[in-house]
Amino acid sequence: MASGQTLWVFKPLANETPISGTAGLAFIAATTGHRPVLTFDRVATEAGIWTFVMPSNYSALGITLDIFGAQDVANTDTKVVQMEAQFERTEAGVDLGGANDFAAIQEDGETTVNNTEDALFKSTITFTNSQIDGLLVGESGRLQISRNNTTGGTNAEGDFQLLLAHMKET
């Protein structure tokens, strides 16, 4: 597979809510209709989880995850959002009712947010194959996305609104 090819797109309505700390479901009103988003609080730790199958054309060179979203309020000066994500391999024989077994959290480098309410921006996180829990072609896995509220920069006001996450080959 060529670098940059789409492997999966994760959308808010396909979110599988965690037992606690669930990102909220909301809608951004648009003139063409409402856009569903997951909202991640500025203070509380909240997450979204998606199940998927690693496509047969994945060549195990690593993953780039682009997270597209916006802030639900305008920020008056330079603020940042730091998103984090982690993968869990759920190969044959795994007890689906057992404890979560996600690989270590990977973070973006703190993304400066647009100071305009609902203005789209992108946060990017890269993963090696071992950082996606060794997930193999044809195996099911889960992706968990959350917001790190203890950033080194000035944490952006309001909720981060996730529009979608795009997983592609690195």
C-alpha cells in the first residue's frame, strides 16, 4: 500500500461509549444541516471508542491518525488542544467481556486552535506498528481517542468537537 492511503474513517455516530468518561454527542448547526460531533470536555477526561478491522492492504509501516474538529467557543488568544489516542488488538480468543488492554497512549504535539468558534482544524498523531498493539491485517481492533487536559500550553476554552478521525498508512 502506498503511503498516505486511507485505511479507515471514524465518525461520531459510530462511537461505542466507554463505561465512564464518555465524550458527548452533539450537533453543529449548519445551513446545510446538522453535523454530528463528539465533544471532549476541557476539564473532565472523556473518550470515544471505535471498533474496526485492519484492512487487507495495510503493510505494517505505521499509522497516521488525523483528527478533525473545532472548538465550541471562540478563544481570545493563542490556545492549544492536545489529543491522544491508543489502539487495542482484539485477536481471536480474546475475552470481549474482559478488561481493556489498550497500547500506550500516543499524543499529538499540541495543536493551536483557531480562535473562531466552530472553525475546523486538524490534529495529527503518528504510530509505529508496535504502538498500535501489533494489530495485523484482518484482525479486529479498537481505537480510543481522548483529550489531554494537562497540556504544556494554555488549554483551549470550551469543548473540543471531533468531526472525524482519518486513519491512513504512514
